[in-house]
Amino acid sequence: MLVIVAPGQGAQTPGFLTPWLETPGLRDRLSAWSDVAGLDLISYGTTAGADEIRDTAVAQPLLVAAGLAAAEALLGTTGLPAGVVAGHSVGEFTAAALAGVLTPEQALALVRERGRAMAKAAAVTETGMTAVLGGDEQEVLAALEQHGLTPANVNGAGQIVAAGTLVELAAFAAAPPARARLRPLAVAGAFHTVHMAPAVEQLREAAAGLDPADPGPVLLSNADGAAVGSGPEFVRRLVDQVARPVRWDRCMATMAELGVTAVIELAPGGTLTGLAKRALPGVATVALKTPDDLAAARDLINKETTE
């Protein structure tokens, strides 16, 4: 069984969209989506600097558009071959569009409001996020609690993302858990924590007029790793997830239970396939970083759909 996954904020790097613009049709598609997002996605994905694309209001629509563009380049008009679809954090909007819950335009319009609302909430207090790699999980969680931090992303494979104020993160960095490595993330706030609570209501209002369809493939939720069969329920979860921790570890546990044998990560790929290699041994992976990776992804799809 194949799963297609979409990465979250922090996966973007300057110029990452440049090679994708050579793919027939994608420049026009991204131009049209720029109108929906209210941003020049092509410029942000090609010539903008790291600080510009770190802006939450920019990064979130940019990542969703990139994922959907990569999916279009991969699949064309053949339809979604995946048995399972999932996204990490803002990647859930990409997954919702791939699964048919939202149209690409609806996903981009809604994520535009999400990015703006979260950027506004992040501006209230100086907050951030730090990846904690390794260490004993219980010791890491105890240290986070001691410093008033939230385990905002429990990613599995020995990775937990701490989130909170910059003061709290600095104190944590000064006394890290044993055998743990810390890596500050290129995000502009403490996402998936109580600091994002003001953004939830704004996003709920933006989603109120939608009429989501039920997903075609199995669609996993970051809240608990569960498969959600109702479109309206998935959108409710998208809204609430802004201020709740991402349980990617549970998403991968569900993938294992479902018998997933292959993972394709949409652009800008690498993060989620890296986690899968450690948490789902034996599962084949392809990360779409540039169009050069499309051939390997298509080969994997053919292998999974013909065996």
C-alpha cells in the first residue's frame, strides 16, 4: 500500500521552486494559485530569501502550492494512486486537497487565512520551536514540562519539537536532556500550542462557508493518527489543529497498522521520508525535491499498483 505525504512548515528553502517551473503547465498553475493566495508564489519560491519565506503568512500557502504542484507533475490526469494520504501540520491542507475534501483553490484560500491568523498570533509574544533529536522520550517530555514548553510535534523516530517563548527555549537549551541534540527551526512562532489559540476562531470563521466532500483515499489526522472518513470532520480538525500538538508518531503507527509499504513525499520533500526510514523499516521511500525525482516516484507507484 502506498501513502503520499506532504511536509509542513520549515521544509521550505530559498529557491526550492525554481526547477519545478520547467515542468510543463506548472508555471501557469502557480500563477493562478498566486491570485488565490494573494501572494506571488513564483517569486517567493524562486528569488526570495530565507527570512522572507520564513514569514508564516508566506510559508504556509507556498508549501501547500508546492505540494499540489508536485502532485500534479507526478500524477497528471491519472488520478491519485495512493491508498493513504497524510500531511504534517500545514501539509494537512495539501492532503485534504489530494483526498478530494477540498479543491486546491479552497485549500489555498483557507491556508492563506491560517497563515495570516497564525502570523498575527505569533506577533503577540516572541515564541519559537526547537527540534529535540534523541534522548530518552520520557526525560525529554519531563524537561519540556519543567521549562513550561509544549511538545508541539511528536514526530516519532526519536524526534520531538519543543515550542514556547524564546526565554523558555533559551533556558531549555542551557540545560538540555541527556543525549539529546537541539536544532532551532526556521519558523516564526510556537505553532500547535496555546499561543496559537487566537488563530483558531479566525480560521473557524474562514472555514464556515465550505462544503467539504468526504475523502476518497484513507486520510489521516494529525490529532491522533486516526483515519477520518468525513470531510466536514476533517475540516473541523484542520481548524482545531492550529493550537494542538501534531502527533505524527501516531500517523506513522496507523500507516504501519494499515500495511503501508511505500511512501512518496511531495515537494519540498525529505523530512517525512527521513522519519519514515527510521520508524517504518523496510518501507520504500521517495522524496520529491526536484523534478529529477519524478521518475523514481513513478517507478515506485508502478511497483505498488502492479504487485
